[in-house]
Amino acid sequence: MSARCSVSAPSERGDDNPFYPWYDHQRTDKYRRTLAYLYLPDGTLANLEIIRQGYGHAYLSFPFSKMDAFRAAEREARETGRGLWAGYRR
């Protein structure tokens, strides 16, 4: 699972999707996938929360603006055995 996901803004789709995308310096990758951060109405960064809870990992092969936060969240999830990291031994 990648830390970056794709979605259209609610106003672009005409519905009440609770996610609000924010695009980094690169809007698509070489495979033409949309790269976006997803924010919830309360300001929570959904991508980061998924990693923090251990249900995803940070794809760090290419630089992006929130790379340090994603790396730290994954490290913390791994060290505390959350989600996919349950039973992981360092």
C-alpha cells in the first residue's frame, strides 16, 4: 500500500466525499497514477493516519514533502507492533 492515493475533489465530482486532496510538487507518477494527500474535514491527514496505525507503509523511493513524517509514523508503528507490524521483531 502506498502512502499516496488518488481521488477527485468533491466539487469536481459533485458529491459529498469527505476526503479533500492536496497535491505535492508532482501530481502524477510515471504510470500516470494521481499522487495526492487526503485530508478529512477535521484536518486529519488520512494517508499519515493509515501509516501511523500500522495499516500501510510509507513508499519512500522518491522524495515528497511529507516524507519525514511518514517515515517517523511507520517507524513508530513498527516499534510498537501496530497493525501489520504486530509480531514484528527488529
